[in-house]
Amino acid sequence: THAALTRSTLVNLAFKYDNLLMEESAQILEVETFIPMLLQNAENGVSRLKRVMLIGDHHQLPPVVKNRAFQKYGEPAGPSQAKIAELYSWRYRELGNLPNVLTDERYRYANPGLTYPYQFVNVEDFEGKGESQPTPYFYQNLGEAEYCVALFMYMRLMGIPAEKISILSTYNGQKALLRDVVRTRCSWNPIFGEPAKVTTVDKYQGQQNDFIIVSLVRTQHVGHLRDVRRLVVTMSRARYGLYVFGRFSLFENCFELTPVFSRFDKLPKDLSLELQETAQAKRPLEAEPTPTLVKDLPQMWALLQDKMKAQFQDLSAQAFAG
């Protein structure tokens, strides 16, 4: 909009370009793509623009490219660990892994302290409640919020940098609750700090992080995750680790979500941890795990307390020895 309103000013800057690259082009309409094409004067009546490259994903959230020719030639790339990419590659024709996914050493090792690169963690009612609405349509789920933040704290104790972890939710109400829990449990403590982002899936489209924790919130109705485009966005935000918290019995019965939840169903629905591992552990993905299954949130808090206590004792011993 700004470029259109101030076109004459921008043209007077005498931009000269042969190639035009538009990122997140699925977020704009076709007519909007013409604006940057017209920000230079023609030479001898002919535009010097030779090539336009659109980078975007019409399988993610709208606005989407509606022109059938653009749809025909769109192709995505897979920037995630190969196992995670299986959660959304079914949506695309001939989706392959980027070369670094196949060659980079980091993609060949499991995440420290975590059994699987991705997992759906089932969360039953916490203190007798599942989803709630403090005000109409402001959906929250305290059990999931606490569980997500507890996993973030565990990952921090495993040495994963806070800026490499983002926590997402499908609802603004849950986003607000997650931020409250993070402030209460983590922000004041330098051992934990805050995640890189605590936001909604919709706001996070076009971004990625090494580790993504997701809260699906709903326990009575599937809600707007039924939109497959939103599901694809949710599943494709993580590079190395994706951990989704929700009510499995609700989402597994939704036909639109079957391609993803059939894959989740092959793994345990209890959070699976490798408690014996250290932050420096390098466990190959194909190695046999020795998992500890976390049955519920109280058990997770107990494990966290034990791990924090052990870490403090190690630090004290090191300080005493020094």
C-alpha cells in the first residue's frame, strides 16, 4: 500500500533491477504483486525486469494466490528434520528435503533429553477442567499452558538456548495465559529466561525455530484447526523438535486432520524423556532409546524438581571444588 501511494517518489530514486524476489508471496493477492514490478522507469519503452520469483506456500493461511497458473507452478521446500517433515509433506506434490537436512550433522542426532523429534502429548483435565472461556471466545486451557512451560523449563535444563524455543497456540486466550505462566515460572529466573516467542500459530506463519511447543487448547470441539492450511502451518514451524499438547481423543476423530494424527498415533501419547542424557549427549536418531514416560503434569513437575535439585548440587560441588 505504501509503495503504491508513493510510487512517484520511489521511481525518482532511480531503482535499477533485473530480478525481483517476493518473500511470503502467498500472503498477498495477485494485484499486489504488480506494485514492486512498477518501481522503475522503462528504458526505451521496455521494462528491464527479466525475472520475478515468488516464494510462498498456498497450502498455508490466506490470502492465497488464486490464479490457477500461479498455483500450478508453486513448489515448497522442506526445511525441517526429515521425520518432522513427514507431518506436512503429504500435503505437497514431490516435496523433498533441503540438501543440508541430509548432510548437516545436527539433523542426524536426537534432541538431548527427548526421545522423539516430534510427539503429541495427551493432556487430560487439570484440576477438573479442560478448555475454559473467561470471556466469550477467549479460549484457555491451564493444564496445557502449565505443561508447555514445564517442557520449556526441562529443555532449558538440558542446555537448549531459550532463543531456540518458541511456544505457539491456536488461540489468543491461550497465548495470554502462556505468557502469564512464563512470567510466573521463568522470566525472573536466569536459568530459564523466556522463549524466543510466545504467540499464535497465525502470527508465526513465515517464521521458524529449532524447537516448537504447541498448545491446541480445545477439549470440546476441534475449532479452527480443522482448516488444513492452519494445520500445515502448525506442523511446519520446527527444525529439530515439535511437541504438541492437546486432547488426542478429540482431534484424532477429525477427518481433515487424519494424515497428521495417524502419524502421531504411532508414538506414545505420554511425553517421552531421556532422563539419563546430558546436555552434551549425541544420540543418533536410529539408536535404541531408554525412555521415561511422563503420565501427567504432577509427575512432570516432580521430575523437574529432581532435575533442578541435581543441577544445583552439581553447581555447588563445582564451586566447592574450585
